[in-house]
Amino acid sequence: MVESRITGIYPRSETLIEATRRYDKKLPELFVKEKRKIIAHQAKSGITHVSDPLVDWDDMLRPFTENLGGVERGPLNRFYENNTFYRQPIIKGELSRKGPITRDRIALKLFPKGKKWKVDLPDPYTFADLSDNRFYKKKEDIVFAFAEVLAEEVNWLAKQGVTSFQLNAPSLALANDPNTIKQAGEAIRVALKKSSESAVHFYFGDISRNIDRFLDYTVDMIGIDFRSTKLERLKGTSFTKRLGCGYVNAQNTKMETPKEIADFVIKAKEMLSPRSIAVMPNLDFEFIPQPFASRKVSNIGKACKILEAEKI
């Protein structure tokens, strides 16, 4: 079976968007209803690693501005070069996990049987990079403190039945300093030490110049945004891990056909010879309307069927 997954935050339906704008009293129920629908669509489409669509997260760091000791919720900041914003964490004390941070943010009871359960979390370097630090002396201190927090959270989630963890690392994809990349990799090792299946997904940046450093990370899979990193620039790479093939464009409503997706995956396999491939979008689908995201998820599933028929 060809693996497949989605990444991070899924777009809300128009109904849910309107409900959040008017602060509907039934909003928690509406979030659950929406999550149930999206999780069911993943399963129906044949997605192998089903994940919570995180429609109640607002941004990738939000739960860590609400349920993490030492952090206060800060102002809205632009999320990289996109027309979206995130609530900046303000670090005013030592980071401390006082209990499960994602307990009320991951709908574990909705995950279907017979599928791998995947949870997406921010990688330690990205958290540190996007935060306003008013306590720690150095950024690397934040990186390792947050890695320890994630290690506890991953351990708790694993005990609830989560089998796969994906750390999303946009800031790390933009990093250039070798020492920074090495330290970030060690922090990721700490964060995922209790995971049975691990991945780091890099997006928003061309990682071809640092691919060998990232392949040294202690993870099972390296996910690549192939809209930012051109496949041809990785030619000659000894790809020693599983490849998260982020080809489907989550920032554009133009629809890739199942055959187009399958053809790219075949090309990536022939060029890189990874241990295995997971078909996925290049990043979160939150940037496009839900109907388009859902069609793209369906096409990922159909592409996997083409690949299975060709015994890829």
C-alpha cells in the first residue's frame, strides 16, 4: 500500500467560518462535527495516515500560547510571507508542561479503526523562531526547552493510540547556518524519542542545499515541499530515509490530476530511490477554500491507487 497523509491545519467550511465570526455558543460542537466530516473524508479517500484537521487551532502555535507554562499569548504577526497571521507566543518564564497540551485540541475519539493516527506539531526550532523571547539567554535554550515539552506531549499522545508524529518545520527550511541545523536536529531527536513513527516536514524554503544535513536527522521520514524545492536540485542525493512527497499544491486552487500526482511520485522515486514514499500536499491546506482542499485529498487517494496498480 502506498502511504498518504495531509499536513497541519485544514480549511474551515463557510458554515464554520461564519460560526466563528459570530462566536456561536455551539462552536465546540461545530468544531467536532467538522472534524468528524473531514476525518471521514480522509478515510474514504484512502489516506493511510489520518490526522485531526486542526480546524480549531487558528494557527500552528495557538495551543502552545494557551496551555504551556512560561508563555503568554502575544499580538498577531504575519505568518511568513503569507496573507495569514499567527498569535505570537511571548516567553516570560521557563517553559513547563503542566498537563496534556493538546488534550482538548486533538479529537482522538474520532480517529477511525484500521488507520494509522498521525498528529502534527511544530518543530522546536520553528517555535523558538516565531516566539518573542523575554526569558532565555539564547534561542537554542528555547529550542531544547520546547523539545522537552514536546517529548512529554508525544509520550502522552502515543499512550492514547497515536502511531505517527509529524513535526512541521517551516523556519528550519529557511535556516542556513550548519550549527543551527545540527542543534535543531538534536532537539527533534529529543522531542520524538518516544514516537514509533516520526517525520519532519520542511516547507516555504528550498532545502536542496542542506538536504544531506537534514537526512542525518534521527527521524523515519523527511517531507519536502516540492513547490519550493525543485526535484532536479536533489539529483545525486543519497536519500536514506522515507520521502514525504509534497507535490500537491496547498496554496493554489488549480487541481492536479491523479495521474499528474502519480507521475511526479514515480519520477521522484526513480531520481532519489528513497526507502518508501508518502504522497502528501506541500503544506497545510488552510490557504485554500475547503471544497478545493477536499478535491485535492480525493486526488491524492486516487493517485495512490494508480501507483499501487503499477506496483510502485
